[in-house]
Amino acid sequence: MKITCGVEVRAAGMLVSPGQVRHTARIVGFHDAIRFAERENLADYDPAFAVNPTTDEQEDSGGRARVAAVLSEIVGLFASAGWDAVLVTDCIEHVVYRAGDLTSRPNAVEVLRRDRAISTLLGIPPRSWAALLRIVLGHPDRKHTGTPIGDGVLLRLLSGEPLDSLRCDTGLMAAVWAAHPDKHEP
């Protein structure tokens, strides 16, 4: 009984079955597993775990402020073409929230475009929803890669392009105006 209990304790420490521990020739030289959460100071284990609250918060708040400003600029761009600002805000927030979980911008466009429930919940016709996605995230077709159409408004603003240059882009403004929900009522 004493040997069985010892084997079970050793097996639990090594995260293997008791049957594997009984064959000691295979496990000689191995030690108990060290669980990640059992470490006293994670920063000693890897410097990436070091947290400095004063500098980390400043860096993060600067990034958040920049993203919030870009999203506000996108809403302003659509509102200048006659879109309802509240509707555009809800749409853009959903797009950005979902795009963060997906692997790439083209993938995000396709996944969001196929989600028919969202356009219904937001009260926007499917054609306007698909156009909004292509305008904000970029056209997913490979032939548009690296072009303003392929990059989308979000990437263009995040990469430093000024909002005035987007407003002067007649093709973009025509697409925003043509995608207006009132033009695609069912």
C-alpha cells in the first residue's frame, strides 16, 4: 500500500499515469512538473512577464486614444456622406470588435459579410453592410492588395493618412454615398 501511494504521488507530480511511474527505468532523471502558476516571481522566469504600472498604462492609453480618434474620424467620414452617426458608430464598433478576433482583414470582411443577423440587428440592409465592411476594412480581393481600395479606411487612418485626404478621395466618397442604407431599402 505504501508503494502504491508513493507511485500515485510521484505520478501526480510528473503529470503521468501511475503505470508509467512503476517502470522507473523510463523516468529516471525526470523531475516533477513545475506548473506555471506555482512560480513565485514570473518576471525572473521571463522578462516579458515584468509589469511596470507607470509606463505600461501610459503606452496603452496612448494606443487606445489613437484608435478611438481613428474610429471617431471614420464615423465623421460616413456622417459627412449623410449616414446616421449613431448607426455608423454601432456598425464600426462591431466591426472592430469582431475583426480583433479574426486572423486577417480579408477573412474579417468575409466572416462579417456572411453574418446576416448583425445587419438585421443593426437595422442596415445587407448590401449597405457589405459595402461598409469593404470601405472600412478594405476589399478582400487579391488584385486590390496594397491599393487604397484594398487597404480600407481603417488601415489608411491608422497608418497616418490624414482625414482630409480621404475626404478628397472622390472614389471613396462616392462608395460611401452609394452604400447609404436609404439607397438599399428592401
